[in-house]
Amino acid sequence: MSPSVSVVIVHLRGRERLLRTLEEVSRQVAREGGELVVVDNGSREGAPEEIRRRFPRARVLSQPTNRGFAAGCLVGAEAAASEWLVFLNDDAIPEEGWLASLREAAGRLPSDAFTVAGRLLDRTGSRIDFTDGFLVFDGHAFADRVGAPADSGGGPGDERLFACGGNMLVERREFFESGGFDPGYFAYLEDVDFGWRQWILGHRVLYEPRATARHEGGATGEALGLYNRGYLIEKNAWATAYKNFDAEHLRELWGAAATAFLVRIDAMIRRDPGAASLSRDPYREPAGAVGPLARWLGVRAAEDSIRIDDPLAIAQLRALRAVLEGAGGLAESRARVQQRRVRPDREIFARFPLRIVPTYPGDEIFSTPFFAPFLPAALPLAPSRLEEIFPGGA
């Protein structure tokens, strides 16, 4: 008999998208058993009242403020009554048989697997949104082959490095015993961090394409804004790499990761007119220098000043500050993960090769002789291009 599940949906904005999702989820929950838990992260569109009116069997956990996706999932997981959890984005509408497929997958999992990755398609159901993903050498991660035809994503039971947090099933007990989603992430990469940790602990993540939802997309990004999103991704990528790489990979890859981060910051700052004085030759007189008479009259030379307005550069610098301010907590998190390690990264990345993907301004340095010494020959990185990752267009 398939186990019952608690479907946990975290909501912030986009009430109408949420209600469309709940229409289908509540129908499948009523048929399959289990419960529906909605964590409202301080929305301002009257969603809790409308949910209670239209879906009286749903449990609504209203939060006074936006705690983020990761923490919101933890709130829902703690309140859940079932032994299995399903996390679903609030703008992902399940197809027929979605919940039944997840329940069946839970009932036949091997003893070393506690997590199932569902399939996310675009809103038309014809293109991939998430069927698989991979890790980059610096802690970033991508969904793979986004926009490719929906039938090209693999079969039931295929291994995955991680499941997308927008459509995944996990045993509740294992979710908490292995650390759950890191609430410090707020949003983005918390699912990558969790999936990688499953492999570190000796477990596997398996794929179930019959558990399909159509992802409308955009709600989280719209709420955060482009540059807050960039800040979170950069901060969380650093945290993911630092916490989870074993000693060998951290030692071999951190020089490349740190260099890439600094080069990206420099490339973004170079676009900003307010930082022009960074390019001034320090051994020449500044343009604002004054002559002898002016100096005698007490006129002082204009001092160098820097003003950075470029939002991408600011997002990168904010991420650096957050990493440094949270260094103590990151060190403790790393110690907890590494103390429980069962499987070495060499074994993990033999299954899921690490990649190097030019993504940001400045990443052209990856192909230069300057960067070459930072790339460890003993840990080869699979080169990829964005056109390969997004065959349907980024």
C-alpha cells in the first residue's frame, strides 16, 4: 500500500496562480489521501482567507513576514502529519496522476533512497523546465536542457544529483535527520544543497517523470527582484560549495572559485562610470592636481572617490559581505556535514560530473592561460555552454 503524503506549498505572491494550483492539488489529495499544507509567507493579497473559503480541508499556516522559501518549507514540514512530504511550487499545476505517481514511487524506493525528483514542464506541457540538474565547480547549479522537448528527460528510477524543490518528495524523518533545507538560504539552491547532502550521507535521489507539473514560473523572481535574486544565488553558491565539498575538492577547486568570483566583480565594476578612478595610474598626477600658486593659496587637489551604482556589482559585493559575516556559521555547518560523510565526492562526481560554464561578465577568463593553473588536472571539469543548457532559449 502506498504511503500517505503531506503536500507543502509555500506562498508569497501571485494569488491567482496559487489558486489555480490548489484547485488541482486539492482534488488529487482528496482522491489519494494525505493533507494539503499551505504556508503563507506574509502575503498581502488576502490569500489565507480565500484558501480557507475555497479549500476548507487545507491547513493554512500564516506567517507574519516573508521567511523565505527554505524556512517556509521547514514550517510546513514541521506541521505535516504524514510520513512523506511533497514540496510543490505555488505556481506549478500538477498533471493528472501526479500525486499517485509520487505515492507509488515512495512505496517502491530502495533502502538507500529517500528523495524523489518529479518532473516540471513549462506552462504548455511541451518543454522541459526541470528533469535533471548539475553542479558547477564554484557551487552554482543549473537545471539541464531547459526548453528541450518534454519527452527527452529520462525515465523512472534514473539517478539525479538533486531534486528541484518545486516538485519533490522526501521522507519526513530523513528530511529532518539530514538537515532539511538550510533556512539561511532564504531562496535558491537550497534544493541543490539538500540533494548533494543526500549523496554525501550515502543515499541516492531518484527521478519519477510521471509525477509531472506545469510550471508557470516567475512569482519568486518577481517578488525578489532581479538583483536580490542575484545576491541570493551568489551567496548560496558560496555556501553550498564551502559546506559540501570534501577536503580534496575544496583544496583543489577553491582557488578557481574565488578567482572567478573576484574577476566577475571586477568585470561588473568596470561597467560603472562611478568607479572610473580605479583605473587611474597611481604614479601619475591626478587630473585634479593643482599648481604651486593654487597650493600656496590653500587650494587642495580633488581626492579620488569611488561610487558604485551598477546593481549587479552591488549584488556581488553584498554576497561577499554576507559570506564573510556568516563565516562562523558556515564553518559549523561544514563540520556537521563532513563529520557525517559516507560517500567521497570523487564517487559522486563520477556519476554527476562537475562542469565549468561561462555565465557572467568576466567568465571569458576561463579560457585564458592566466586561469589555466587554477583548473585542477586531477579533477577534470566538463565544459558546457549556456546554449547547450538552454536549448529552448534562456
